[in-house]
Amino acid sequence: MTQLHPRSDTSARASGRADRLHGQLRDLLRDLLRRRSVQTALAAWAATNAALIALGGDHLPFHASRLADPPTTGAVLQTNAMFVEVFALMGVVHLLTRRRAAPDVAARAPDRSRAAREAALVLGYGVLAMTGGYVVGHAFGWHAFGFHLDGMIIRTGQAVTPREALGWAAYNLLAYAVAPLLFFRRRYTADQLSLRSSDRRGDLAVIAVVLVLESTVQLLLDPAVLHLGPRQLLLGAPLTFAISFAGTVLPTMVFVYCILTPRYLRLTGSFAATVILGGLTYATLHVLDGWTSLASPTDALLSALYVLLFYSAPGMFKTFVTLRTGNAWVHVWAYHAIAPHTLIDTPMFVRIFAIR
């Protein structure tokens, strides 16, 4: 009689689970590629890349040496690498949440007609807020108030004062977080705005794993924070966290993921389309960031195209995590407030506030 060794039996079960998981992922990918929203997004991605390379000339005409100095093709290809990382992180989150009951995020939005009106209202308000930020920033002799302070994530070398940093954070916090939240919180519960966790242990697991992975990537790409002195870290890191939390993290969470994401899902009925729309919305909110150029129609077009290419992938991941967990706070801690902003931007804020 043949006897099975425990180790062989364990290996066989592990191999079987791996095969089933591989099959599930293959089927999921095949299903995604059949969806019109995904096909349209892929076509738009290819067209964006082609237009940037065709119109960019020798280098991209942006107010950022990291983007303006390298050849256009190299800058564009490097940016596309973010999509690889984001899709890998999506796979990790899928594995971490595959045994959880899928939250019905669409049910948190009102009926389709009201959801359409509210989404249009919020998007129209967003355009006004962006215009207001442009006007207010220039009225004080500063840069336009985009969703990132000038120099955040994409370095520009342009001078930013402490007053500008604080003014930017205050404006964005009021315009994109406080005002929309006050308006919608009177009409919807915290659960309907995805502000509460239905699985704290599961959410913490997602946060911990993604935060470790993303922090590792960010520090490998930009280890400047590791070269700061102890006092600079002690003062600069909390300062960076607070200003970026007020100026971009909370505005992003409230505006895109608490309010628009459930309405996008209600209107489209498609997980994939909602992830794409969330990414595009997040990207569009950065179109007036300080590194973009409006010096000519071509520069403005290149800026808009590069904004979409650079920010759509992170925006898609934030949307994906929100839909998988039903908790808008998860992306805040896993993939925004700490990594990248505190890790990447602390040296910049140390310089702005002259911390020695």
C-alpha cells in the first residue's frame, strides 16, 4: 500500500491552491479585457503616449527639471512604469480581500437620476474650486493652488514660502473637504460616505501590507528623507504629514472617494469603469499643479496629457482599494498620507520652513 507523506500532501494542496488562484486571475484578466470601458481606457492610454512623444520634441516643456531635462520618450516610458506597480498592488489587495464579503458601495449612492445630478454638481463645483485656487494663488503672488503644492512629488525648484504652503493647505481643506463634507453629511450617513470600516482587521491588513510595499518602492526611488538630520526628521516629518494631510489627502478622500466613487458605481454599474473614472478624476484635479505649463496651447495640451498619464494610475488604485474594502480611509493610510507624501516630501518642507 502506498503511503502519502504529510509533506508531499501539503505540497500538493499548496500547488492546487496556486493553480486555482492562477486560473481565477487569468479569468479575471480575460473578463476585464472584454469590457468596453477597459478597451476604451487602453486605447486612450496608447493615444496619450503617442501624443506626448509626437508633440514633446526633445524634452517635455514643464517647470520641473526631472521631467524637462530627460528625453521625452524616456520620461514617458518611466511614467508608464507606475501602471505596472499599481496593477501589482491591485493584485495584492485582491488576494488580501478575496475572502471578504464584497461591500455594496453602489447602494450607498442615491437612485441613478439623483446620483447623476449630485455627481454633476460636485464635478462642476470642482471646476469652480480649481479656478478659485488659480485666482487666489496668483492674487497673493504665489503659484496656482493645485491638488499638490508646487514641488510636491514632482520637484520644480521654484521658490515656495511658508505662507504659501499654509495658504494652499487651508484653501484646499476648505474647498475640497470641509465644504463638500458639510453639504453631504447632512444628507447621508457616515456609512453611506464610506467613512466607517465593516472589517477593521481586514482593513488593517490591507493598510499594513500596502504601506510596507509602497514605502519600500518610494524609498528605493527617492531616499532623500533618509539623509536628513534627526532634528529635521523630528520636526519636518510631522509638519509634512499635517500640511499634506490638510492640503491633498483629506480633500482627495472626501471629494473623490467619499462622494464621487459611489455615484460613479451607481451610474455605470461597472467596477472597472468606476476604477477608471476615479483615476481620471483624481488626475484632473492636478492639472494646475505648479510644474505644468500654460505658456502655449501645445504646452497646455502636453501638461494635461502628462497629468492624466502620471496621476491616473495612483487614482485608479485608490478607487480600487475603496471599492474592495468599502472604507475610504484605507487608501489614506496605505497609499497617500505616509507613502508617498511624508516619505517623499519631507525634505521639501524642511527646506521651505528652514528647519536645521
